[in-house]
Amino acid sequence: MALELQSDIRYLKGVGEERARLYRKLGVETVEDLLYHLPRRYIDLSHPLSLAQAQPGQKCAVRALLAQKGREQRIRRGLSVYKLTAVDGPVTLQITFFNAKYTVESLREGEEYLFYGELGGGFYTRKMESPLVFRPEEAGTLLPVYPLTQGLSNKMVSRQMKEALHRVDELPDPLAASGLPERYGLMSYAEALHAVHFPQDWEKIETGRNRMVFDELLCLTLCFAQLRQGRLRQKTEPMKPFPLTEYYRALPYRLTGAQQRAIEEAVRDMCSGTPMNRLVQGDVGSGKTAVAAACCYFAWQNGQQSALMAPTEILAQQHYHNLSPLLERLGMRTALLTGSLSAKKKEALKSALAAGEIDLCIGTHALLTGDTAFARLGLVVTDEQHRFGVQQRAALRQKGVDPHVLVMSATPIPRTLAMIVYGDMELSVIDELPAGRRPVKTYLIDSTIRERAFGYIRRHLDEGYQAYLVCPAVQSEDEQAEAVNLKAATDYAEELAQGAFGAYRVGLLHGKMRPAQKEKVMAAFATGEIQLLVATTVIEVGVDVPNAVIMMIENAERFGLSQLHQLRGRVGRGRAQSHCILLSDTDNPETRQRLRVLCSTTDGFRIAEEDLKQRGPGDFFGERQHGLPELKVADLAADARLLQKTQEAAAGLLARDAALGSLPALRRRVDRLLQKMSL
């Protein structure tokens, strides 16, 4: 029986209910999902080497005759070792297998095999540990290695891939009538699938993968184009242009050119008659809040209320304390709504909000509760955009009638990634630091000079400044491992308080504390009661403490560059020269080079580009809350040039056929993706 691309995976021969459950763990639910489940690498059996040709240290396939199978040797309970000998002319290959009874039993002495693995040993005696073993007739091939989960083997996936390609009645090329394959030199859809799953050579694999990446990025680009078009079709009462002279005059400092540009872009959006959907992106300390405040002031001049939602209570309090004196001097009424307010205060505040007696409400998730109502909400501002789920942002937007939306993010995102993550938004980039801010000096050291670094920190504390000492929080599903790590951070704080920093007030902050405890510690640090704060990455988005001028990060190699840059942004908030010390004992040259990037620049966008190249987009965001659909094929760092081509192709397609009616297979894919993104 023929299958369709959207047929459930369980109907494929050899799958069934139980195996379908395993496939679902890999994000594979339909036959088409399976075809898009690409190999993560290939085993190159195209040119097997003789043992004499192969070089020690090389990962390769060697051809040899199995001369002898040794008996099982039990080293300890749960560990058995098998020693085998294979020969190729005068050269011997010593093979070791661990806990591989089935593999060893399947091999026959006197027969020739291909052994694939890393070669060790000397000239006449070579060694290989736990090699993959293949029949000689498999020589000349490239074998795909798929992402797996326990219970699914590579052979199973390969077999079911062959079955899928055989059983699908037809593989309609979604771009067949578009002319895009010819214009961009792409393989046909069917050819591409065969090229990546049953490859003949490396060139075909690359050409096939390019076609599949192009399709995936094109669908994504079309999705965001449709979202943007849908938004542009929405209409709202345009705001009237009012001068912001009074706002600028009330500020105690002069805005940078980048800040003024971002304000002008936002004001233009709010006067356009279409709801604004703008991202203001800039490094920590670049002055995004001043841009948001200008927009709130502009909305107030137009008789509208604003809401500013922050991810933590302490950040909401910081925004309130910074903005309320400024805006209240201009005549605006501001309020702070957080979960820790008493029920009586909450009720009074919500009543005033619903009556239109509050012009700007700053808060946390408390703004989202069902009984929080606004009289005339015209502007929604969210801080640290990626820390709020899609549904949370939508819930706040629904408190008004098509309000304008401004989102702020201090996480520098490379433009290639921003095109995808924020594909339906306009982008304002603040790429200047306010006058008087000095770049943070960053140093890379190892533990041999930790005590000297402690002395350097003490000198700053003696001068009346404050410091952070950051320990990595290793994420683990193993609660015991997490507890050990947590104890290490706690013990470290105690050790410092009784030893190197015994004469100073030391505090501890970590993610396992109750919110009220965290707030108390951060408040004590903000007021100077705590001089040295030992913390995990919970401070990554934290309170602004201009007096904190030095930070030391232990085991810096455990963090991504973007995260280190975010942490470093906690210092350098005032006018004093600030310092960040990265401590790492890694001897990996690539890792040390990666950390040196941070020492050489404070440009968050350059750091983010480097991080994207090294770690991929998955690590830019903790939990997958940002609404970015998972990319099955594309690599945003490696495929940036293809992304630009797909954007050009998408613009051309939509200009000719906005509904994609002439490309039904492509239309179906885009619709499915839109559906996933709205979940």
C-alpha cells in the first residue's frame, strides 16, 4: 500500500506503536519527518586502506583478515574484554572490544572484514579499540550515521528510510513550478533525499543537503513573511506626533545617536496606523530602558496606558525605581505590580489600573493574571524577550486592542539568527555605549595565580567597591549530581568567608533559593551590605549595581561566550574602570582561543557571531521559549549565505503569488509550520 508524506510513521513497515513512540522522541511523527531526519555524519568506507598504508592517529577503514578471537576476559562485574588479532600481510592489528559479546560471536576466523575506527600502535603492530565492523562488500560506500535514541539502532533507521522512499507513492517537488531549482542550481527534491540518505560520494551529499537546507529556510522565511504581512494588514488608530523635547530635557544625561534613532523608529511605527512590533537590541548598559521610557511617555501624550513586563521581581523593581522619578516629574502616574504585594495593595492597584488612573504599570507575570485589566492599553514593553514564552507575550498583548509592542533584549544575537528568531519583527540596534562608560578589561588566568587574583579583588573591596565571584551551575538531570554541585558552591562561599575573604561581608546567591531569599540577597548587595557576592549564573539578568567593579568567573570554559559576555555585563555599570577575570585550567587550545576572544573585545555582536559559529543556535536560549521552530537540516552559522538567498527567493515568490496557490506542496509545508509556531 502506498503511503503519503503526511502518513503517521507507525504505518511504515517495521515501525508499529512502540517504535513510533521512540521516533517521536526524535521529533519524527510522519513519513516526511523521517525523510528530514538527516544523518549527523557518514562513515567513509569509500577507500579502505591496507594496514601498511594507514597511519597511527588516523580514523579510517582498514581491510584485514581475522586470524584469532581471544576468549572473554572479565575485568570486573559488568565489564568484559575481548582481544582479537587480524592480519594484513606482515602487519598485525590488535583489536579490543568491551562488553561486545554479540559482535565478537558474529565474526568468523579466516574471513576478511573492514574495521573502522581510530588506529593506534606502531609500524608492524597496529591497534584499534571498539571498531565498527563491516563486510568487505560494503567497501566503496558512505554509510549514514543517524541521531538515535535508546531502542533505535542505526540499521533500523536506515532500513525504514529505504522503506519510506520505496513506499511513498510520489515525492512531489514543492518548488517544481517555481523555477527556483534552476535559478539557484538546486537538485530535485527526490534526488536530494536519495543523495543524503543513500550517498554515492561527498559532492552529492553536499548538493543534496543544500537543497534540503534551502527548502527548510525558505519555508521559515515564508512563514515569517506571512506573519509580518498579517500584522501589516492589522489597523489601529494612529498616534499623533508629539514632540519629545520635555522628555529629553528631563533626562540627567544626553542620549546616544543610536538611542535617538531607536526612539524615532518606534515613534514612526506608533504613528503609522499599523500595530508596532519592534525589537530593541543592544548590549547590557547600552540604554534600552531610556528608549522604552520615551515610548511610554509618547503613548501617554496620546492618552494611552503602557505596561512593562520584566522576567524577575528584582528587575521589575529596578525598572520602577529608575523610571518612576523621571516619568512622574513629567506628570505620568506609575505603579509597580509584583507577586509579593499584599492582596489589599494588589486589589487597589488593579482597580486604579482598570479605571485608567495609572499611566505606566511595571511588573512581572502578575501583569498577566486574569483580573488585571487596563482601561486603554496602547503599548506593551517586554524586557529580556527570550525569557518570556510566546503565550505569555500574547497574553499581555490581549490586555488591549491591538496595542503596540516593543521588546528589549540585552542578548546580542547575530543578524543571521535575528532574521529567524525575530523574523516577523522590525529591528532597532543600539550599538553605542553611553558617554562615560569604560569598556570592561578582561583577563584569562589559571588556578596557579588564583591567590594573586584574590588579592587584586581584596584591593578593590578595600577601596569601597564590590565584587562578584561566579561559579558554574552544571545542569544535570541527575538530582544527586546537581546537589553535589550546589553544595560545592555553598561550601566555596563558606570557605572564602572564613579564609581569603574572612575580613569582608560575603553573600551567596544560587538558583535553588526561594525567590524571596534571592530578592533579599540581591537587595543587600545593591545597598552595599554584601561586599563579595558568590553566585551562579542566576545573576546573568540582575540588578544594576554601579559600585560592583570586579568579577571573577571560575571554570570559565563551562560557559558559552555569549553567556560570559552577559555575566561580564554585571560590572562596568558605573564610571570606574571595571575588570573581569576568567579562570580556567583547560589545556584545550581551541577552548583557550575561544576565551581569548572575550579578552580581545567587548562587542557583544562580534562575540555572538563567534559563539554561533562554535556552538550553534541552540545554546543562545536556555529553555525553548523563544518560538523558534527547531531546524532539522539547516545550520544557521554555516548556512548564512543560503539564508540570504532564501529571503530573496521568498520575496520573489510572494510578489508573484502571495497565497502560494501555484505551489500547493510548499503552501502545505508553510501552513504546517505556522501551525507549529502558534502552539
